[in-house]
Amino acid sequence: MHGNVMQWCSDWYGSYAGDATDPRGPASGTDRVLRGGSWMDKASCCTSAYRKAHAPDYRNNTIGFRVCRDLDPDEGPKR
């Protein structure tokens, strides 16, 4: 899901070491990762691969977050 707002990630911003398939950023830092693009960005920025860095207390109307959780198979819709 991309677009509308850039999404805050829990990763700290930094260079990736090794495999970039499901990369982990540094263990600590000063800036958090923002991914995707917003309504204000050009189309080439609206991908999950696009990332920026900002201090965790940075705010504006192009940044948000998504809440998600895993469902227990017994909690899902009944078929």
C-alpha cells in the first residue's frame, strides 16, 4: 500500500549491510526511516524502496503511519 502519506518505520536510518531483501538498519541512530511517497511527491517516490530520514519528532501533513497486526487463524472470517 503506497501513496497518500509517507509512512514512519521503526528502523533507524543508515546504510544496509549485506542482503537488501528484508534489510535491518542500524541498532540506533538519530533519524528514523520514512518509506513510500505522499500526495505531494512525484510518482517515482511512491514505492516501498524509496526512503528518507527525519528525526522522530518531525511532523508535517505528508507523513503518517499504518497500524497492522497478525490475526490468529481462529479470529479470521469464518468460511
